[in-house]
Amino acid sequence: MDGKPDIAIASDHTGVDLKLHLVKFLLKRGHNVTDMGVRRKTKVDYPDYAKKVARAVADEEVPLGILICGSGIGMSIVANRYRGVRAALVHDHYTTRMAKAHNNANILCLGARMLAKEYAEELVETWLSTEFEGARHQHRLDKIDD
């Protein structure tokens, strides 16, 4: 670890509790995490925070990001507007593995209203431990950026 953040994380007001929980989880596992907001449950607009993480990943300030809102849908829509970002909304271990193995997802989107904290931990761990399979999948990712 060179001191540079390896994961950026952000949420809207509905995802604060899950985000704070996952920050602690990631830090315990030795990740260098940068928290891009929010820290209170005061109502905010999710695009403002999705853009921070997506921009950081797109600009290669960090290799990976995690975004959390009520459903995860809005965050994923915003993040995927950035070139080089592959944000995946996941709900279970299968979609999480496929997001990384086949799509090399560099941003994980989670729905705070859909997932228990412990299950969200499992999904984050699955995403981080799954390797991109490359080969037949890489040319498809190249088409996205064309």
C-alpha cells in the first residue's frame, strides 16, 4: 500500500449508515479508503456524490469506487455516464461475481434499503476478490469506450 487511496466511497443520505459500516470493514482489511460523503442523514441529491466517485475513478485518482443510495439505481446511472467507468448495481453473489469477472466493474453500486450490512460486506468482499477474466470479455469493454 503506497498511501494512495485504493477505494473511493460515497452515499446519499439513505446510505450513510451502510457507507460508514463499509468504510470500517474496508479499513480493517487494509484498504486505503477515501470517503467522499455524505456523513449526515440530511437530505442530499445523489448525483452530486455519484459524480465525485465516478470522476475520481475516471481520472484514475483511485482504481475502484463504491456508491450507495436507497436502491443503488440512481448512483449507477450517474456513474456510468463517465468514460472508463463500469458501475454495476448488484444484489447477490452471482451478480457481484459477474460484474467483476465479465465486466471488470470498477464501481460497485449498492442499495441500502435492499441489503443487510453483513450481506453488503459479503458482496464487497466477493467483488474485491473476483478477478476479471479478460480475453473474450475485453473486446466487449473496448466497444463500450469506442
